[in-house]
Amino acid sequence: WIEDQDHWWHAGLHRSVHLEARGRTRIDDLHVGADFDPVTGTGRLSVRAHLHGSTGEESIRTWLETPAGTRVGAVLEAGVADRGRGSQFEEVLTAVTHPGPVASASVDLVKIRPWTAETPNRYRVVTELLDGTGSVIEAHATMTGFRRVEVVDRRLRINGTDVKIIGVNRHDHHPVTGKTVSVDEMREELVLMKQHNLNSIRTAHYPNDHRLLELCDELGLYVIDEANMECHGREISLAHDPRYERAILERTQRLVRRDRNFACVIGWSLGNESGHAPVHNSAAAWIKHIDPTRFVHHEGAERWRLSYGGVAHHDLLRAPTASERLSNDVVTTMYPSIRHVALWAEWAEKTGLDDRPMLICEFSHAMGNSNGSLDEYLDLFWNQPAIAGGYLWDWRDQGLAETDHNGRFFWAYGGHFGDEPNDANFCINGLVGPDLVPHPAMRELAWGARPVTVEHLSGKRVRVTNRYAFADLSGLQLRWSVEVDGRRVERGTLDIDLPAGASANVTIPFATKRPEGEAHLLVETVTRRATSWCAKGHVVAWDQIALNDMVTALPRPKRRRAIEVETCDTGIAAVMIEGETVVCGDIRGWLWRAPTDNDGVGQGWMSEVTGVRIDWLRWGLDRLTSEVNSITRRTRDGIETITLKRRLVGADAEASHRTKITLVDGVATFAEQIVVPAEWHDLARVGVRFEVPGDLDQLTWFGPGPLETYPDRKASGIVSRWTSTVDEQFHPYVVPQEHGAHTDARWMSLTDERGRGIVVAGQRPMVLTARADHDATLTAASTLAELDPEPTIEVHVDSAVRGLGTAACGPDVLDRFVVGPGRHRFSWTIGAAR
């Protein structure tokens, strides 16, 4: 009941068990403290050894050294505390003051190199236990890092400097071995996090393998270390049940005693979704007595007044109660709306009624094609001083590698093993797949968390800002390029070294003037040399600047090619270019997409209760019929026009669809008007859909890339001319769903291997998509194994597409990313590619 975490419940031992045979006299508990004074630059090393089987004659000998073995400072020696065996008075006195069989030593050290996630400087503390003759009984080597953690004036500070946490919740998971993860596999995960500018993990929702913490010390990642405590199945009642109090307290104590020597651990968490009861205040008080060097986090203390976006202002904007403050040194919340985060931050700074920073323990639920408006959350982190940051939910899809009865591969989730009850795919909510392949949202995260920004001032002048809290830019280099209409015309590099937190105005020495096309300057920040987590030349940041407001010219064929549009009683029959079919069948108005998990999951009990998908199905948007009212053709002055008036008929309402096609100089221009009824108040998209022959599978588009983009997840996109194949547009979300869109695309070409095919473009930037898997197939499939090859390629030309949001668990799309009813007008073209 108190291990009710959202993950696979695998039986047995999934971590190594260590058995030790040690002498009767030994060190039972070794606490190494490594404080850093940012004012003086002095480190204070303290070593406290609690002995078992002490005779009172033992002592410890300890010293500090670098990882290479160079000794730092003097060797310290300390005996076991005297039990006072002299006079009766001394025995009475030591009965009050004696700490037990403990030996302690400490020393101040100058010129210590402090530990941070950006500069993970480590030292080794060697501690020997000596008997009464000076012989070594046992020895311990403890890696440590000198640092100070403070929470003060709504700021989270490391070594006296405000830091921003951009982290992720991590479960133990491997797609083959389940909860068993090797050290090499842990390292692979952490390296991938560092490469995407993450700087922290929350061990959701139990202590991780101690070797993972060793890696976080080494690579540089802050950690909120969480006790093995979750009872959301009976969240409030169990927290107040006295039968569970001892277990709750003991789990917290074991966590702290095991992990308090790790520099990476900056805060202790009392668990997750486990209510708030007196036992949590007891656990927090115990921690603060044993380890006052870190903050305590407990989301249960304040979750319901701050989380999920539905709280009232009077409860959101108030000072914490004494009980809330006792178990929460930070303001912690789950899945708050952007608006509420901003409101709280502004209120707290203005009134000073809460002196704690907000540290969001879970936000931007990454289930399937998700993480809409992630850039706006991260902007708040950077720009609101009272926001210390947060942890995305979560790191890795918890899919298990399986094959179906036909031998086809898929990722299994809840229910695939006959396990009842289950939450279906509700543990498939990672930023990376089960195999650690990043989902497209990871690129948006890396950009939003980028440590260097470049802002355009004017002309060739830009402002470069170092957002690192501690590291300078000496290990990085600016790499710039200018593109016109998506083709590079010049490039160069620029050396810049800024101290942490500093900005400077810089001139980018490009020569391009008055370009005849759409021009962009791209500035990337890359590593000068390889590190423990990346190769030389790794891109840690990028910004793109539009140099003019021109719209790119469409690629034109070398000669005009005749285009024909054939019609029939049901609409458009085909589009031909010089007798070859380039559009197979109708070009229809389209309002449906294969629902994302945020639109509404398609399996499990939640499929019947949440998501806009339920409305879409009730309205019949997945099965709209296109019924023709009239088709007229006319030719005047050699220009042919075709006008179609149609109805898109749903279950209880209909939309009108008018298309005027003009054929001029080998280009077909489609002027579309779709009028959506008021009943359909929240749509997936408004546009048209058609199919092209399967051999037109070579894709080029001009617009943001290189990955899919959506209206509320496009900030990281780089406008360029991108080449791909249609098959490469597929992204293997564990549950098949909408994917592959290109927002703000200027044009898109689909050709065969000889370069023959079509160019599709909008008269303004539009959302263009080309996929081998059609909407109907994606909608019907619940696993990757259910996707069968299609003979044609599905193409979408959309005037508007709904955002992604995070509604599977958290806020839905922002209002401006909702596609509503009314009149939608747009124009687009088809022409020959060559």
C-alpha cells in the first residue's frame, strides 16, 4: 500500500545485494561533510565515524586527496569520545554529554575547487579506523564535493549563487530487463540528459541505486533524493494511519543515512502522493536535525492548493501554514498551469508573504506526442526570480520489448500480459522511448534549457548571454551561418568567453546584404573539446534570427508542365501532371487527426472519461462524409476554373466546404473556405487531405525543422530547407498517434528518386504533413505491430492545427492553440517539382 508508484510492479530482487563480513569493531556509519564558503572560497571538511564494538581506545585517521591521489591539507586524527571513567562527577557529566562511540575530525581548507552540476569537482576522503596500538582495522574511501545548498529569499542557491533547476523524474526501467539497470545503462541515461541540457533528476519515487548517485557526482547532476513512499491508492487515510507511521519514518531515515555523503543530493523528498500527516512533519524534523545542509521537499503538504491548474486564487496566493512550512522548504506543486505559476511568482515577489522558491516536482507530462508550451514554462523559470525550476514527468517510456503472434515487434504496456486491473499505457509518458531514442519534444527541451542565448539587436549586432550559474564560456565557441531560401551562403566561427551570468554585445561578421530571398542567421554554441558527456563540436545551444521579412520563392520546374484536375460525382477524381497521376482520388476537407494521448487515450478505463477525443468521436469527425452540392467548370481567356461546393457531414451537424481551383501556367491554386458549425467548438485541424502515389517518397520542405513541429511546440525549430524520406517522418510513439507535422512550412515537395513529383505550398506559411501511415490506421492501432504498410502517402495541408498541450495529466492546450468553429479561409497550390 505504501509502494503504490506508477511503474511496473516486478517481483524479486532487481538490484544487486551486497553482503559484507566485517570485524566486531568497525565503522557502522561514516558521515563526510564538505561545506563550501562562497565568500572566502574555503572548504570545511568534517568526518564523523560511528563505531560498533568500540573498546574506547580506537581512533580514526583521515585525509583529503584529489581523484588522482594528490593529498590536500593535513592528515587528521581523532580518538573515540571519552566516556568519562574518572570521578563520579565526570561520569555524571559525560552521561549527559557523551555522544556515544563516535570519533570526529574537521579542518578548514583554502583554495578548494567547489562542486556544482556545471563544474563537478570531486575529492576523495580516506578514513582509517585504528586500534589502540595504531594498527589499521579497516579503511574507507569516500568521494565528495564541496558545496553549500541554501534556500533564502525565494531563491535556491548553490555556493551562494541562484540556480535554475531544469530536471526530470526518473524511474528505473529497461525494456528487456525491467527494473534491473546496469551501471553502464545508467551512465547512458545520464549522458543523454546532460546532452539535452538537463541538470537535475528527482528519483521518482524511491531511492535509486547508489551507483547512479556516484555517476551524478561525477558527471554533474543535482538530485532530489526521494523516500520509497507512495500511497495514492489510499493517499490521505494511510498517511494518518498509525500502523504505517513507523514504516514511513524508517524509510526516510534509511534514505538519508545511505545517501548523505553524495555531493549531488541537494534535497530530500518525503515521498510522492502520500498525503500530509503528522508523520511527515516528524520525518522532516528528523532530517533537519540530522542533515541541516539540504532542503526538505514534500509535495503532499501543498499539492491540492497549488496543482493541476484548478485552484482558486484565494488559496493559491496565501502564506503557507506552519505545518506546510515544516515539511516543505520549497513551494512544490504538480502540473500547475503557466498562468498560475506566473501569478504565484509575481505575488510572492511583491508581497514577500512566502520566502520559499517554487520548485515544481512534476510538470509538462510527456505522454506520447506531447509537451505543448514547454518553452513558455522554461521562459518562466529563467525570467521569474521566485521560480527555482522544475522536473518534467518523466524520463523514459516504460514499455517492454515484445512481439505479437505474427512475430512483429511492439512495446508492451499495461494489460498486454493479462494483468488486471491496469492503467494501460499510462506509464508510457517519457521524453525518450523505452530504448532511449529521444522523442521530438527532447529537442524543444534542450533549446528551452540552453545555457547560451543569442538575441538580435540590429544589423550584425547580437547580444550573447551566458546563462550558466558557474561556468564561463571558455570551453565553447560560436558557430554561425547565413542561409537564403534555406541554402547556406556563408558561415564562420567566433570565439567568445563570458563569465557566468554575463552578457556582451557581439558583431557577427557576415557579408550578405539585401539578399534576394528569405534570409536567416543561425548561431550555434558548440563545445571546443570532448567532455565526459559529449563529443567535440556538440551543440549545446542555438538561436536563429530572421534578417528580413521576405517570403521565400517557390521552387519552379525548368519548364512548364501541364496540370489537370479530374472531377467526378463525388468530388475530385485525380490530379495529373502531363498524364501522370500525382494525386490519387479526392482532395477533401479534413477535421480529424489520430488522437494524441493528450487528445484522449484510446485504451483503458481513461478512454471513456477524459480528453477532447470523446467529443470528436461523438461529433463523428473521424467518419465525416464529403457530400457534393455542385461542381462547375469554366474557361475564360485560357484560364480554367473549377468550383466545388460540398458538405462535411458529421453525426449531428455539418460544415460547408467551398473550393475554387484555378489552373494557370502548370500550377493548380486551391482557394478553400470551410465553415465549421458552433457545435464543433474544439477541433483537431482545419485543412484538406489527399493521397499521392507511394513512390513519391522523397520529401523536402522549407520551414522549421529538422523534426516535427506543432503550434505550441515549435520554438526549437530552425527554418531551413530540410530533406528526408516519407518513411523517416514516422516517429515510433509507443501508442501510434498523430505525428510528423511541419508548422509554418512555406512549401513541401514529394518526388520519386528521379526527382519527378509535386510541390505543395501555401500562400502563407501553413502546416504541411506527409506520412506513410494514414490517419485511419494510426487511429485504429494500439501498438506499433498493428501498423501495416499503405500503398499511398497521406498528405495534409492545414490552415490550423490544434496544439499538443499536456492534458493526459495536466493543463490542456492554451486558448490560442485551440482550433475553433467559424469561417476558415486559406489558399494553397500544387505544381510540378521539375
